[in-house]
Amino acid sequence: MNRKEVLEKMAEICKDVFEDESLIITEELSAADVEDWDSLAHMSLVNELGKTFGVTFTLEEVAECTRIGDLLDALMNHLSLTQ
């Protein structure tokens, strides 16, 4: 999967986790931009991304990823290691 395809899949997951189909998912989107993006929702998002893509994020990645772009970078790094 290329970066654009992964971002598109992430967008679907974000809309499900945040229960908001109207969200416009960009790499710049952060918790400050989404009303329901609190620490519990963040963990749910990371968990769903991990399950969907078959990766395990480190605690450091979970804590440091504050934007969709950060999560995408971490995810792409994991996916490149498994190929």
C-alpha cells in the first residue's frame, strides 16, 4: 500500500472511531480539531489502526503521535518493516 491508500483507509477508521462521517481527514488533523478526540478515543484509534494493518505501535509512538500525519508516518514505518 502506498501512503495515499493508507491515509484513505485511516480516514475510514477515524470516521468510525470518532463516529463522525463528516470529518475531513488530512495529515494536519489533530486532537485539537476533533471534539471527541480525547485520550480514550486516541487509544481506540491506535488500537483499530494496529488491528487493521497488523502492526503494534510502541508506547512512545502512541504518546508522540498527536496528528494524523504522525500516525501515518509511524504506520508507514511499520508497514515498510514488514514487507
